Amino acid sequence: MTTPQFFFELSGESKDMPRAEVVRCLEAETDGFEIVSSGPGYVVAAFDERFLDPIADRIALTHSIGRYIGEYDPDDVSNIESTVLPEGTFAVRGKRFEGMMRDVDSQGIIRKVGGILSRHNDVNLKHPDTVVRMQMCDKVHLYIEQRVTETDLLEKRKVGERPFFSPISLHPKYARALINLTGVKRGGTVLDPFCGTGGIVIEAAEMGMKAVASDFDEEMVIGCQENMEFYGLDLHDFEVLDIGSIGDRFSGIDAVCTDPPYGRSTKTGGENIDDIYRRAGEAIPRVLSEGGRAGVVLPHEVSFESMTLEAMYLQRVHGSLSRHYHIFRPR
């Protein structure tokens, strides 16, 4: 039997991060996969369909996923005639990735595709049983939408919605992406040693990982617990700890995922921020299990003697702030 192929419609927040997240989620959730193709705004991957829901449940920087129909030139979609849709009605909905193919009549292609598919299925534009998505980028790509990222739920967990919050916190979407970029498996242990209000450990627990939190500020650890309880989640372990002491308390951690203080309106105990980063770089490898990774978000690129930088992804937040998502492995 041929392994089915699935189209991942990527978001555009970062040049490389959404694609890397797809690959790491496939590594974590499947027993084997193949990247068939990728390009601006998409990845096509082959894997067993039983892994689709576990992947979709954790991925953050993908808008939607579905069974791939194929790629087409804008002036010839005739090969779609062999496509068999599920029973019921359908609708074709299209978009351009970042304005690509501006000179192509998208509605004209949608009418052609709809005309061919309507030979076997009825059209229902308002409430279709099946949505056929068309993405226009390097080619015209068509896929049957199966899972859509639940952005509303992520918005409900952003910092301002929590009972205890600090204005500086990763959006849940990026906290989730950071965890995914480490490739940690479901059920693995995720530690945030600068837990703050708990944004990262909240997402780790929501994704089925064992969430572990620490911070040198007792108020933050207590607030993190409060936020976890608010969402009906459990902390697997927690402690009030200086970053330099985490190796004395924790071990066998599958992923360290953290967004350390940047020195703006954050408590650092009076310590120079670069010294905190240096000590974090020394401490993190001590807690990681064999094969574990660390995901560290900082406002600039850093290097540590104790860890190898495996990848780094840039997210431009606004004019004065960029976030650098570092993925490290212990040396």
C-alpha cells in the first residue's frame, strides 16, 4: 500500500522555523516519514495516517494539514480528474502565500477545479462536508483539509488571560513551537528553569509532556502553580532555584525549554544579565538526559562552551526586538 502524503500549510512568522517544527513533530510522533517536497509556505510529507491527529494536536506554526492531491501549473489542472473526494458536498477555497502568483486568476482556477470535482460531488459553498484547499506559491497545490490549528484555544492561554501574569511572556503559539523544535516526545519531561508565569510549562502539559518548573523568584513559582491549576493542569515537579543549582535538583530531563529574562522589567536579583546566560549555559547540560535538547529564546545569538548550537531561528517581533530560538545539544 502506498504511504499517503500530507500537505502542511505553514504560517509565515519565520523563514525556517515552521518547516523545522514540522520535521521535529514528525520525528517525535511517527515511526517513519519522508519529506516529499517543500517550498514557500508548505511541506509535503509521507507518513501513516494514524499519526495525523497526534501531530496536529501539538503543532503550532502550521495553519492546516490534509491529504495531498498534488501540484499543478496554473494553466492546467486537468490531472485532478482522477481525484476521488470523500462522500458528500465540497467547496474549494484558495489563498496565495505572501502574495505570490499575483498575475494568476485564482478564482478562475477555483472554478476549473470545482467544475471537475463537481462531476462526482455536489458543491456547497457555505457548509461543505469536505474543504479542498488551494495554496498558490511556487505551484498551485491542492489538498483535502483534515485538521486546522486551534488558534482560539491558544489565544485563551495567552499571558493576559491568566490569573497571574507578567507582561513579558512568549505567546502560547511560540512556547509550543519552542518545545516542538527540541523534538521531545509525548510523555517526555520538559523543564523551564526560568518559568516565570508558566507559559512554557502550560503548553508542555497541554501537549502531554511532564512539565517541570523552577525559578529563583518564589513569587513566580507560586504564580506558575496558580496558572497551571487555572487550566486544570499538573506540574510534574517544581522548585524555587537559582539557575546554577538546577543540576543538583533535576536530572533525566528530555528537553529544557526556556525564555530567560531579557533585563527589561524583569527580576534578575541584581546580577548582570550576561552572567545569568553564561551560568545557564553551564547548568543546562547537567540536567539533560542522553539525546536531550535545549531550546533557549534570547534577544540575540549566543554560544556556550558546554553545548553545540544545532539550529537557530529568527523571529522579528517589532522594530527593537527580535527573538532568536536556539536549539542546543550538550557537547
